[in-house]
Amino acid sequence: MPKMLIFIITFLLILSNQAQANSSAAEAAALAWLEAIDSGQYEQAWESSSSLLKKPLSPHMLERTIGAARRDFGAVQSRRQVSAVRETSMPGAPRDDYAVLTFQTRFENRPQITETITPHLEEGTWKVSGYYLN
């Protein structure tokens, strides 16, 4: 096998492994944040959030907003990730590294809700910058 082809294959494998590690870190940050929200630990969730989320919302506002949106849902019964997409821009946010993770979530009183979590790579650490329910 020519040396150049070996180099290209090796380079692509390294890039693939780095992308997987980044996706795993973004997913881990999102799941930890969701776990805090699910257990009512809104201040902990706020503390681990991106500055993009913290700037407009106090911990109390985060609790009120998410609490109101999920008030009638009941407890989380299951959550399954259905997609993960990397982006370099998000509406109303600076160009940077973002992940858009979509989960199908079953709540006690709502059998199918789509949760979209947007982690943002901030100073080398993935932190949640957005949460949307549909």
C-alpha cells in the first residue's frame, strides 16, 4: 500500500476518533444536565450551564421556565437519544462549536416528548446552552 494512502487512512481514523470523543463528551454533559433537571436540582443545572444560558436566566428563572413547561408531564420514565449533529452556528448565538442532541423522552403523563439539548463547547468543556421541548 502506498505511504500516502496509509497516511490518509490514519489521518481519517484519528479525526473520526476525535469526533466520537467530542460527541461523547457533549452527550455526557447533556445527560448530566438533564439528570439535574429531572431531579429538581435546578441550581446545579444552572451552575453547569453555558454562559449563553446563564446570562439571560437566573437559577430561579431556569427553574420557573422548565418547571412550567414540564409541570404536567410527571416523572421521566425513559429517554433515548435519536440524533446528534455538530454545528458551528446557532440562531442568536456566536459562531462556535455546538452539538444538537435530540432525545425521545417518555414522561409519566406524556408518552412521547422530543427534547432537544444544545451543548456549547466553552473553554474546552461542553456546557448546555439550550433546552427545547416539542
